[in-house]
Amino acid sequence: MTPETQAIPLTHSGERRRAVAPSSAWDPDGPVAPAIAPALWNALREAVEAVQADWHKVVEDAASPDEALAHLACVATSVREVLADAEECMSDLPRTVLSRRLVALVRTEFIRRISPPAPPPDPAQLILMLNAFERVAAQLESDWARHLADRLSGPDGLELVVEVAHDIRSPLTSILFLAETLQRARSGPVNPVQERQLGLIYSAAFGLSSMASDVIELARGGDRLVDLDPIPFSVADILESVRDIVQPIAEEKGLEVRIVAPPTDFRVGHPVALSRVLLNLTTNALKFTNEGYVEVTARELDAEHTEFRVRDTGRGIPPQSMATLFEPFRRRQKQGEYAFSGSGLGLSICRKLVEAMASRLAVETSAGAGTCFHFSLRLPRASWPAPL
């Protein structure tokens, strides 16, 4: 028997182990049927049968078609039990992604069958039906959230976070490559508007990719936040790269991004870590600046030390936010309150990166006058280009 023709083993609440035919399970006069109009009850039965026929829509979340159909039977029974206000409501419903998708599909099919040109149902009974779906869905969401919390607090919690971050970062790499390819007209000419839009796509994807990398590094303790060995690099190239990445964001807000490079350009240090700090700080400065500019400065202190500053003309950081400014996964006290990022990861990573480079990230701020993050690094002058 194929999955398309196989009957769903819908069960009565008092006979959970015995498979019965759909027509018997959905009999309006059955032992668990509430006082629901036959038209609504038939619409629900037809919705379940429609999802059964389209089992291939959820097979990617199931080990087999049989598992998909078994979950559908449990979903159908759970909705019926909620309507009947059964004491053992949803006791057999599997708490899985598959069940969540099936609830959504059945609900969609049900609404489709009671929409015009079908006769309008009784509002009170319709609300009962829709509330049944919501209760089943809410229970699944609650259990799923509890399951996720248990996983995160378990011994493999950090590895789960790393795996999720890796899964996020992989498609973003493709988005970055394609956006850059299109922006540089390698696939054909683009007009100025499209070029600006592609720049915004690239900047957004780059920011998400960097955040995923931050999550991975933070979960692993920050042991690999800097390159193993210092290498020669151009300070000016890093500053220009940061400006190029954030320029589309600045243009959308009508802001100017200024860079000031030091007289001695070539240094020895950790360019990848330095670039991530400056990019994070510059992106954040643009986020909280509505007028004026953001300035990234590299100032030579002496032959071996360079000071970096990211200054904005934004609203400044309120005093109540300063105490937890560098804490990861902090909570905002109220909506709209200053936060470097929703999770607080960005500034925490910046601090760890700067500390890994043997320095300290400091901040100066004034309400309505802007903010300045700064740090100094030991960056000996490099012989450039390196001898062959």
C-alpha cells in the first residue's frame, strides 16, 4: 500500500492503541466529539486527509512516510481531544519539528475549507476550532523550548551552539560570494541603484557571518581569537576595507565614514583580529548615529605602538548601560535601550580580541555628544615588502 492510499490510524482517546478508519475517528456523534457543527467537523476531517495526501511536504523532517503519517494521526487526535477537553489531552503527541509542521499544515488546510465561497461558520464554534489548533501549537512550542534549554544546559550545550552557528555561516558565505560577484559586474552590468543594493546585501551578510564567527569563538573560550603568529600587514588597507564594507550602511543613513591612517603604514601584528574589532566597532557606531559621521583613526604613538579610535557623533551611552556594556548575552532593561547588539556578543568579542592582543578596550562617552572606543597595540614596524 502506498503512502497516498494508506489510511491514517486516527484513534479515539480511550482506544489509543487501536487503529481505526478516518471516518470513524471523525464521526461527529463519536464518544469524544464536542457540539461542533458537521460542516466544521467535516472541514477538519478533510484538512487532515488533504495533508495525508501531501505527505511529501513533510517527509524531509521524517525518517519515513510511515512516521509522517503516524505523527499526523497524533496531531489529529490531539486537536480532537482539545475540542473535547479530554483529561489526557495531547499525552501521546510527539514533541518534534515534524509535529509542529503538521499542525501548521492542517490548520492552513482547515482555514482554506471554511473560507469563501463556503458558507460562513458560526463564529463561536470557529473560535473553538482555531483555539484548539493554538493550544496544540503552543504546547509543542513550550515543550520544544524546554527541550532546547535542556540541551543548551547539558554537557553538549556549547557544541550545539557551535553547530548552529556553523549552519548559519555556511549559506552566508555563498551570499557574500554571489553579492560580490554581482556587484563587480562579473555576471553583467549593474546600474548604480543595484550596486548600492548589492552593497547593502553584502554588508548585512558579512555582519551576520561575523556574528556567527563570534558565537563560535566565544563558545570555544576565545583560544583562537588571534592568529598564532604576528605577520606583516598594511594598517591603511585594513581601514579602507572596513570603510568599504560599511559604506552602503552609511550612505543609507546619510552619514560620512572618515578614516585617518598613520604615517608609517606597514606593521607586524594580528590583522584579522584587528579588522574584526574595527569592523564591529564601526558598524555599531553607525547603528547609533543618526547625524554627522563616524571616524576610524590609527595614530602612531611611537616606533612600536599605534592607537586606534572609533568615534561617532551619536547619542552616547547612558550611564545605566555602562556597568554591563562588555557582558555577553546581557538583557536590556527596557525596549529601545542602548545595547551594542541584541545579544551583547559584539562588544564582548571586541574586548576579548583586544585583550588577546595584549591591550585593553576603553570607552569615552557623553550624552548627545557621541562615543569613542579606543585601544593601543604594540605593532612593530615591518620591512615591506618582505625580502625573497
